[in-house]
Amino acid sequence: MTDHGAGADRPGHISAGADAGADAGADRWALVAVAGLLSFVAMLDMNIVTVALADIADGLHVSAATAQWAVLGYQLPVVALLLPAGRWLDGVGTRSAVLAATGGFALCSVLAAGADRIAWLIAARLAQGACGAVLFVLMPVLAIRSVRPEKRARAMSVPATLGPVGAVTGPAVGGVLLDHLGWHAVFLVKVPVCVLALVVTWRALPPDGGLRLPGRRAAGDALPVAGGLAVLLTALTLAAGRPAWLSLALAAVPPLWWWSRGPGGRPVTGVLRVPGLLRAHGAVLALAAGFAAAHYVVALHLRRDEGVSATTTGLTVLAFPLAMGLAGPPAGRLADRYGARPTAGAGAALTAAGLLLLVPWDGAWSAPDVAWRLALAGLGMGLTGGPVQALVMGTAPPDRLATAGSTVQLARSLGFTLGPALATAAGGLTGVPRAGPVLAATAACLAVPLLALPDRSPAARP
């Protein structure tokens, strides 16, 4: 692949020295671990605060609707700023970016925990979401740069597996902290992990060119995409309660279309036009939507329709992330040996099989009957996560790795949000109890051909 830009050769930038670790023959697995831990805490924060909303509302003397902004205040900037963050990170120092984003994330956690007014809490969460967006983009870049090319799939499997595991374990971890330490601990639990990441990054990465703050033109270019994605995320979030809110998503089309035609959007659309990348992004979105829809439907059905205890429900749905975590490490080895595409395709097929087996659920099954089907789907997701991330990052132009990382994270985040909303809408519009599981399985099935079929374009990269 030829060089795609002058920035690819400038020292100290994220696009520079892509294979520095490989050339030196030194695999820096400590940095891969940092990428995994930060992916875990960034995704953990998407859901861990949800269980504490009632306590936050009581503690700060606000309504439940107002307290909901403790969650939305983080989620909105994370999704809205992913693409602008990717464009910005293509031209700044890796070490400086990781230190700044991780330090800012930890500081905002402390500020949120110490909030005595809801305005203070929301402001801290908005700033934390901005830092989270940078972390989401940085983690796959950090992982792929820390090892030699022949071990990249193994490295990519670490953040790709630990991120979704953090998302689904958030409510369980939050519940334990809430019962024993109060809602403040829900924010503080991530600080020790961030401190450890700061120490390892400070020692393992050499000094670089430092941070270059976005200029006025870049900030202005980010407004339409951030605004459009914020409207889209708001519509999807509210649609989980009222499907009619999905119509609000149409308002996101004009600003996103205008942005895609401008100087900020053209590099992103250029990455997506690389042969095979658009299909890989579609598979990531479909699998995330199916995964989130199944998780939501199963938990809701067990608690509301079957009257299963919260503990049993939590242990049942925990089968999915546990199986996913077990499959993640061997998935990387399989992808490094046999190829990322066949490994990811096999994983998608396994996920689809597990979710298809949930469709006949009529309420007569026991918790273990549901758990093993979720575990089968989780094994498939674990086999898919790292290889598909390695496929994208290995195919993207070398000076657009951060942009490629941001587009993948956006597809995954939208899928996580879209899944429960579509499952709720399907059940409400059709009145069919199995509509949610059918939708989850259908989404996973769509990902199989997107990943399994090879790209036959003559311009496709090996």
C-alpha cells in the first residue's frame, strides 16, 4: 500500500512509526494490557452509573429524569466526538494523547464523585465523555502499535474483548458498590485503573511531540457531526421507552450529510471506501445490535415475565460476557495463524447460532437453559471482536489508523444503543413476544456474510 499522506512519516504522531515495536523486535504487552484496561473502564462507564440513578436523584434532590443526565452526559459526547477525535488523533503524539485522556478521565471521575449539585455532576460527566471518546479511538491504535505484525490479532483481541465485557458487567459491579459504599463509589472505582495506566504509559512510551489542540476550523468542522450524532443517540436512547422517538433520528441526516461533504468528512468516507472496510463496519454494527438486543430482552423477560430474582437474572446474563472473555485470547491466536476474516466469520456464525437457539424460548426453560445459549453466542462474539478489529486496522491506510479506529468504535457504540431500541420497537409494533429475540438473531445473521465472504475487488489489499 502506498503512503497516503505526509503525516505518516512525521515523528511523534499517531500515524508515525506504525511498526516501531515490530522493527525493534520488542512486543510491549504491558501497553496492550493498558489498552484493554482502559477499554474496559471506558465501556464500564456506559452502564455502571445506570443502577445508581435513583440514589443520585435522592442524594442530590432532583427528579429521576434529571438524574438520567448522569448517564446521557457521558454517552452523548462519547458517541458524538468519536469521528472528530479520530481525525484529530491522526496528527498528535500517542504518549501525550494517552496521558491527557486517561488523566482527564480519572480527574472527571473524582469530580463527579464529589459533586453536591446536579449541574456539577453533569458538567463532570460531559467532560469525562469527551475524554472517553479519545480513549475509545486510542485503544486499538495503542494495541496494534505495541506488537509485531504477526501478533496484531492477539493484541487487538485484548481491548476488543475487554471493552464489551465492561459494558455488560457494569450494572453488576455498580450494584455491589451501591449496596456497600454508596453512589460516589460508582465513579471512583475507575480511578485506580487509570492511575495504573498512567504509570505504565509514562514508563513504556518515549516522549513525543506533545498535543496539538484542535484549531478553530477543526472545531467548527466537528460541530455538525457531533450535533448529528448527538441527535441520533438521543433518539435511540429515548426510543427504548417510546418507539415513536425513532422518528427523531431523521433530524440527524442533514448535518451528517453536510459534514460528509466537507473537509472533515472526506477523510472518513475515504477510509470507508477502502475495499472491505464498509462491510466490516456493517458487521460490527449488526453484531453489537444483536448482542445488546439479546442482553436487554433476556434480562427483561426473566425479571418481568418469569419473576426470576435479580441475582439469578444477573448470573444468567453473565454467561455471555464470561464466554466472550474466554474466547477472546484464543481468537487472536487463531486469526494470526489462519487469518482475521475466516476467524471473524466463524465467530459471527457461532453468535448467530446461539441467538437463533433463543428464538423458541417459551418461558418453560430454566435459567441454565438460557445461560448455555447465551454462552454459545458469547463465544462467537469473543472470536469475532479482536479479529475484525485487526482486519479493519490492518486494511486502513497507515496515516488514517485513528480515523479507522473511530469509525469502528462508532459502529459498535451505535449498535449497542440501537439494539435495545429496535427490540422494544419490534415488540411494541408487532405484539409478538418473540419479536425481540428474532431481531437479535437476524442482526447477527446479517453479519455472517459481511465477514465470511472474501472481498473480490482487484484493488483489495491482502
